[in-house]
Amino acid sequence: MAIELKELTSSEENYSQWYNDLVVKADLAENSAVRGCMVIKPYGYAIWEKMQAQLDKMFKETGHSNAYFPLFIPKSYLSREADHVEGFAKECAVVTHYRLKNSPDGKGVTVDPAAKLEEELIVRPTSETIIWSTYKNWIQSYRDLPILVNQWANVVRWEMRTRLFLRTAEFLWQEGHTAHATREEAMEEATKMLNVYADFAERYMALPVVKGIKSANERFAGALETFCIEAMMQDGKALQAGTSHFLGQNFAKAFDVQFVNKDNKLEYVWATSWGVSTRLMGALIMAHSDNNGLVLPPRLAPIQVVIVPIYKNAEQLAAVADRIRPVVDRLRSLGVSVKFDDSDNKKPGWKFAEYELKGVPVRLALGGRDLGNGTVEVFRRDKLEKQTMPLEGIEQYIVSLLDEIQDNIYKKAFDFRASVTRNVDSYDEFRSEIEKGGFLAAHWDGTTETEERIKAETKATIRCIPLDRKAEKGVCMVTGRPSEGRVLFARSY
Amino acid sequence: MAIELKELTSSEENYSQWYNDLVVKADLAENSAVRGCMVIKPYGYAIWEKMQAQLDKMFKETGHSNAYFPLFIPKSYLSREADHVEGFAKECAVVTHYRLKNSPDGKGVTVDPAAKLEEELIVRPTSETIIWSTYKNWIQSYRDLPILVNQWANVVRWEMRTRLFLRTAEFLWQEGHTAHATREEAMEEATKMLNVYADFAERYMALPVVKGIKSANERFAGALETFCIEAMMQDGKALQAGTSHFLGQNFAKAFDVQFVNKDNKLEYVWATSWGVSTRLMGALIMAHSDNNGLVLPPRLAPIQVVIVPIYKNAEQLAAVADRIRPVVDRLRSLGVSVKFDDSDNKKPGWKFAEYELKGVPVRLALGGRDLGNGTVEVFRRDKLEKQTMPLEGIEQYIVSLLDEIQDNIYKKAFDFRASVTRNVDSYDEFRSEIEKGGFLAAHWDGTTETEERIKAETKATIRCIPLDRKAEKGVCMVTGRPSEGRVLFARSY
């Protein structure tokens, strides 16, 4: 059976097809037999595990513990918080029965009508309601606060148009749910976790993000304030990469969660929630990859270095393997994940293309001539550049090269974002500039009405009000009403 | 508000109530608002995370990768494998609709009848069917084999009688699903993973287990052979702690998964699946704990050492804290997890009881007199023994004490099991002995009929045919028919 090179559609030809090709051909994920649900394949899951491990570490360093709450939410719980139900109840999987029975025709099984639930259960689209119904029992006094809990879980939102990682009916995520004695402490928590997300995105995903606040219109259903990190993809569209919500006392009131404060008075508890999901995989792929395949930042690459031997016969392979074994050992002892691919049913050229497709940051190739010369060919995925280097001392070079690649990928994404971010001052300019993609910083009058008109006419939304925006008096580009500073617009995923 | 000591029902008085009290009062888990679904609280989840981390490491060391498959299974998939549907389709959560809408009366939400699914979706009770429908696309040639995949996930089985950790409608588990080119290789995988489970149970949970084969009657629905590890609880009941299934070609045939072998012939793929779940938490608790609370083996304890300062005023606390800080640092650098509990709203006696309840293996107490004498009080949870030791060099002592505690807990469980395991040779003796609990090794004629009669008359089941049983000719204690060796009976969870 011939082994064929896997070709990608070029991103210039069809960005959307390029993305899908890449996800499937690099063995990250694929669609399943269940509408809108994906299968995350081992290579894709290995990247997600690296994200999880780092985020989990950062959550624990900031004082959080993990816990687990039920998959199912009683239908009535969703309606307890008025805004929340508007936002989430519309698209969800509903469990109505708890038993199947053999079909009367003897073929297959059918739902047993006798096993109908008294109250339907909703597969969690997010867990505020079930968690706050639980916190009611955990919180009596200020001494029980704060509660700093996170959950790693699957959630289901019945999306009509799905795309691998970016928008799927079921996805994996973490959701932090914290309870506090004061407004200030809850607000501090919400911004702290926003900073954790931004730090993770920039230092691990090599993804520069804008930290900001959502407009009222784009706020999480049930929140008083939604903070977000927004990233720019290579096609000029923005992607919301994480959100952190200040929920005020909304859920405490909906589930009657009060505590006795230090002055011995009953008060409602203050809340936050915050989450990132497998959507980050989509952001990672779209921010850095190219027409040869994935480009992975070394800190999230399951394989950081692949070594491909070049040989004509078993004897040469053995010689290469002998020479490279101590290098592999030393790299591993330095914490580098290394794969030595000596599989004999694929040619080196096929392997080169495959590991480029999979985004392995560094490739070493070593053949008979290198053995004689004491050299090795070093290829870096981000720049697609190779050079011949002395094998002696290569381990330290690789460790610093991995750092350099991490920095370079970040810088490239940072420079790209800078190149597509600009101020616009008139709505005419906005309408023509938005066609080119990127972030447009413009004055807006702060009303939902204007925001919705802009969205309807240009498909652009307010991605956020940047936390670090400069105070700058101006006038709304649409209505001419006064504005205190620019907000960021873009078309988005 | 007075802080009260949490009292447990004694295990002698009511074992079942003791267990439930312990789970709830040690903050491990609690029942949720959703029937049969539990909330795993941070302290309980921290133990589960330790189990997960170790198991995951062992799975990876044996060549497995993690992946993720959909939560939902199309109803028709369950019926593809005839035995499987009989075993699993009866008790499951069925999703029939994908949307809610506002109730006509304006109160709450109601299921939108227009949003009925064409085919109902089942919340996975186990994932063989959805996974083998996926493997069909992954496997063409012998070069694609083996596939060694594991998934960490939640599953739902609609149990009517539930108990925290032991039997819940939703539970967390891992399920390995592997695909092989030959029967021998699949069988080798199934026994390899059984050994991994036994190794984990014995070395980390300090839980001796019997490795064995299930009788046909107790086999997993769809398996040709089910291997299991069986543990003995302190009330004399057995608990199945993990299973590993040789599935033959059943699922490959059900989902038409064939591969081209080395001789260029089409063949069905061979399969295994294997899993352990949060049920292990129940086993851990019931195997070792006592009337003072949890007894945790150090290797799974979230807090291995707690340090409680004894002081009269802030000055004394500061002196104790200064003295103990370098000890904490050194213990941590030795890989020991330490908590220094200087909270000032609880008395030392309350703290002592609380950490005993939570099963912290070692407690250090340090007061003013100790500062003068250069001593520390060391308490070990497993034996409830304390002694005064020199503080100097205490770190190395603690490291070896943790090992000793781990070994002692195992030995205690091992000795207990030995004391309740015995041969019985007549059915009369069996019927009277089974009332005392424990494992009964007896001759059985190998028929399901006899097995079911014994179960109906004594509530005992065949836990397993031990892998290491001696060949011993005998006669079935019930029918007098010939038998080749003893099998293990017990009442069980």
C-alpha cells in the first residue's frame, strides 16, 4: 500500500478548508457519528493535556482546588436566574427518559415510555446553577468563604453550525466557580483569573491577547461584568479565548445563598465564574500554522524534538542509533520530549513532511556522512530553516533553540496583530477597513442600539473595551455622540 | 457559632451508616439535587486526582495514549452487539430533545416539542460502541495496529439504589479501548492491564487484591473473558475494584472493522477494554478506615503531614512558626506534602480530631515546652500512636515513617483478608459460613445454573476464578459434580 503525502488546501485558497484539513490530517480531531460532537484524537488530546496541566498548575498556585459536580441539571434550576435562562436554555440536550426496552418488532431498542422522568434533566451547558444550589449547603458563615473551586468537565450546547474545536455541541473545558464575602474580593478574583488566562495564552500558547471588558450585549448570561481575552487569527478574524465573569450576587439570590458576616448580619454571597475550553486548540492552530501544517510552540508540543535517521541498511541504522542514543538521553534529562523515529516502512522524506505537518518544533536528521563528520542537520519548524551543526554539545543548543522558537512564534503573532490593528475615525472608513480584517479601534457611543446596527451592517462586533485603553475624548463614528475612549471591533469566530 | 466535633456512627453499630457518615463528614462527597448523582468535594477529588495521576502514568508507561470520544451514543449503536445491548441498554439516560422554550404561562421553561431528535441519543454507559464505530475509520492495515487508547470520562448508568462512590448514576472513570491484529496480542493486553490495576491497588491503595476471571454469568456484556481484581472490605463483603475485558472480535464484527493482515487477507480486529472508576474511592475508604475516620495510605493522601502549633498567644505562635518553617521546607524538598495549620479560630483538640477524620497519615504537634526541649510530638494515624521525638533530623524519620505506614496499612488489610478467607467443602458449611462474611473458596461445577442457585439461596456470588488457583480435584458443594479447582465466593458490593 503506497503511503501518500497528506496535502493541505492552502490557507490563501480557502482558509476555512485549510483549517479543517489541518485538524484532520495532523490527527488532532475529527467529526463523529453524533452530530456536532468531535472525537479528539491522541495527538490532539496530548496538546490539550499539556494545556490542562499548565492551567491546573496555575489554578492551584492561585489557591484553587478541583471538585466535580453533576452532569445533569434539573430543568427548573435553569430558570432560577432570569438572564441565565435566556442565554442558555435555548440550545441544550434534554434527558427525558431513563430506560430503553426491546422493540416490539424484535429489532433493536426503543425508549420505554414508562420510564419518563418527572422533571427533565438538562445536560449542563455551564454549571452555575447546579453549583450554587450546592454552595447553599456549604456556606453559612464568613468563615466558610472564600470557596475557590474549579472543575474540569464536558459541557453540551446544541450548536447548529459546528467546526472542530471552535464550536462543537460537546466540548471540554474548565469552569472556576468562586464564592466571596465581598464585592471587592469577587472583583479581584475575576481580574486575577483573567490575568492567569492572559499569562497562559502569551507564555505557553505564544498567543498575544488583549485583555478587556465585554459590552453589555456580549456579556455572559447572568454576569454583571464579563472580562475576556481576545486573540487575532491569521485571517484577520478575532477569537475570544477565555472569559472571567463577575456575577455579583445574582446566583446567590437565585439559590438563596446567604452568610453571616463578621458583624453577624445575613448577606448574599458574591460570585465569579471563569472558563477556557478546547476552543483554545482552535486558537492555537489558527494563530501560528502555515501551509505545511501545524506550528506548535515548544511549551505545548507533545514531541519537541524528532530525530530521523538516514540510512541504507540495518548496519547504518544501528550506527546512527548508537551515536544518537546518548543525545536522546541527555535531552530527556534536560526535560525535552524526544522521539527517535526509526520506523522502517516510511522514507525520510515522508517522515520530514509528516512531522512538519504535526508541528514538531525541531527535527534532527543524521546520516552516514554526519557520522563521519560529527555533524547533525537541525531543522526548525517555525522558520522552515535547516543548518548543519556539530553533534557535540547539540543538547544545550536545542534547549536554547526551543526557547528561541517559543519567542519567535510569539513575536510573529504579535507583529501580525500589530500590523492589522488600527484606529478608524469614520463609519465609512470602518466599513471599508473591516473588509480587510484585523482589529479596528473606534469611538462608540456605548449603546447597545449602535452596537447592534454596526453588527448588522458590517458583521463586526465589539470584541472588548481594552483594560489598558487610553482615555481619549472623541465622538461615536456612527451617531456622533460623545465617547471616552476607543473600543476594539472585529469580525470574529 | 460553636464549632462541634463531627461524630461518626461506629462501624460495629451500623457499617453502612458509618461509611456514609465518613464520606460526608470527611468532606469527600455528598448527594446532589439530581437523583443518584454525587458532588465530589475538593478533599475527595484531591484523592481521586492522585489516583488518576498515578494510573495515567502507568498507562503511558505501558504505551497508551489518551483521547476523547463523544458523550452521546446513537441509540441504534447500542443494539449492534447483541449481548452488549442486553447488559447496558436497560438503565440509561436518554436525550430526546435539543431545545427548551419559554413556558406558555410565562413561568420557567418547557421542552420544545418541535426540537425532537430523529434518533434518540444515549448518555454513554460505556463507550465500546461509539469507539468501535470510530476505529472503523482508523484501521485499514496491520500497520495501523495496535491502537492503545484510554479515555478519562464521565459515564451514566441509571442505578435505582445508589451509594456515594460505590454506585452512582453518574461516575468518573477511565476506559481503555485497544485494537489488535491477533487474539494472542489482545489477550496479552487484557492481562497486562489487569496486572497494572493489581499493582496500583496494592502499591498505592495499600489494598491486596485477588486477580481472577469472572464466571460467564458475571462477564461484561459483550466480552469473551472478563478479568477482575477483587478486594475484601472490613465488613467481610467483597468489592470488584477493576475489570479488564478480552472482547474477541465481537465489536469489530458489530461495526465491521476489518484490516488487511501481513498475508494481504482481510480479518476482523481483536479488542480489549478495561476500566476503573471513582468506585475505587469507596474501596479505599472501606478497606482501611476506622471509627475515628479515614485512614489514607500516604501515597494517595493529599496532605501527608499536618503540623499543629500549640500556643497561648501570638508570640508563642510566632516562635513555633519560626522553628518549624525550615522543617516544612525540608519536608517539601523531600517530596512530602505538608500543611501547617495555624488557623486561630479552632483549638488544637478540634484540629487533631479533624485531621484524624480526614486520614492525614502523620501529625506533628509542637508547643512551648517542645521549643525548650527541642522535641516534637509525632502521631501516626494508622496505629493512633504518638511519641515525642527530637526535632533535629525529624524529616528523614518522617519520610521513612510514611513508607512504614504505607506498608503497615497494606499488611493490616492483607492479614484481615487472610483471616476471613477459608475453604469450605459442604454447602451446609457454606450457608452458615457465608453469614460471617469473607471469601469462601469452594468447589463448583462450572454451570450458571448452580451459580444462580447459590446466589438466590445465600446472596453470595462467584467473585472470581483466581488466576493462581491450585489445580485440585473435587466435587461441587451443591451438585456433587466434578470440579478442577476452587473458586472464590463472597457477598459483595
